[in-house]
Amino acid sequence: MKTNPIIDEIHNTRREYAERFGNDLHAICEDARRKQGRQGRRVVPASPKPSEQQDMNIHAA
């Protein structure tokens, strides 16, 4: 199988970044939020969205 050096570099960078946070997704996301805030970007908190089933139950009531 042919390897692509650009894709390999992306994978290595992602792996190293994840390892810095012990592969903890919550810590990685928190770091991303901090970076967004420092760059002056608007950080929008994610709110849970109801599933389609929950949505149907709400409208049926």
C-alpha cells in the first residue's frame, strides 16, 4: 500500500497532540476551547440536542 507523507504527518501530529493529554477527549476539547477563546473567536457551548425519538415524544404530548 502506498503511503502519503502528508497524511502520515497529519496522523503523527494528531497522535502526539492526543498523547499530550493522555488521550483524554475531554481534556483535548477543553484545550481547543481555550485556544478559541485566546484567538478572540466566539466560543459557543454545545447544548444537548434531543434525538428524533425524543423530539417525536415531545410533540406527541
